[in-house]
Amino acid sequence: MDVLTYLIPISLVLGGIGLAAFFWALKTRQFEDPDGDAQRILRTDYDEEPKED
């Protein structure tokens, strides 16, 4: 049971990091246009082969 004294704080810290990353994604508008991404994959106006630099 001594291992729980380490696992519980570690899990709380990792959960907090995940929550902070989620709020950062909301703040920086990462989820602003999900429909645009869905439509962009269906577009046909792209080159068949990548451009050579």
C-alpha cells in the first residue's frame, strides 16, 4: 500500500497537465473549424505528386 502514496500524486499531476493542455487548446482556438477540416480532405484541387523544391 506504500506505492499508493506515490501513484496518487503522480496521477493527479498528470491529470492536471492534461487538463491544462486541453484548456490551452481551447484558448488557442485549436477546435475552431472542425467542419473545414472534414471538407478539406474531400477536395480534388490538389497535385497528384508533391512539389519538388
